[in-house]
Amino acid sequence: MITALEVNKIEANRDVKDPIANMKFNINFDNVKVDKENVEVAFTFTAVYEGTQSTTQVGQLKIIGMITSRENKKDAEEISTTWKEKKTLPLRFAEDVINLLNFECGARGTLVAYSIGFVAPIPLSRARLQETDGKAVSSG
């Protein structure tokens, strides 16, 4: 169960005064630490704002932080093993983390985004992950 989300850094930049036509979201798991049942996931959430020209990046919003979670021993071991072997998270846990980050980073980033003329960085759909050829892919 995810117990906390801590934001350590927020960066936003607007490089071009072009109208915004699209947003792309990316969540990176930067590091994972497991100590018994306690799991820490360092993350970087990025919303890239694109202009009316498909190659134009108008700017971006980046949120860096840490999620803490308390898992049962079996799940914590699976998280640790998967991270060490594949540098990713088990699908079920990753899906929970991604959906929490989409909601929390969208909400926390809204005021920052508005202050530089961007729309709220809120993904419209809930992430659903599935494994394809050994890699997690989003299906939602």
C-alpha cells in the first residue's frame, strides 16, 4: 500500500510562445530501494507541451520526488528482484504507482503550469499495463 508521496523538485519552462496543441507524459522510475516491507521509488514525472507544429516543443513541466510504500514480504521481494533484474517494477505495483503519480503530479503541477501559461498537466485516462514480449506497455 502506498503510504506517501514526497515532491523534492519542480521545474517548469516555456521556451516558445506557440499555442499548445498537445501534451506528452513520461514517468521514469529513477531508483528503487527495498528494506524489508518498506519500498521507496524515486521518480521523475515529465509533461512535455508541444506546439501547433509537431516538431515544436513549447516547454515542459518536471516533478521529481519519492513514493514510499509498505508491502507484504512477498510483494516487497518481488519488487526488489524485478528492479535488480529488469530496472522496472512488477506490473500490478507499477500500475498503482503510475496512476497515483498521474493524479498527484497533475494536481500539484497545475498551479505551476498555469503560472507560465500552460494547461493543467492531467492525463485523461487511467493507466492499464500489460506485459508484451517481456516489457510493460500501456493499454489505456
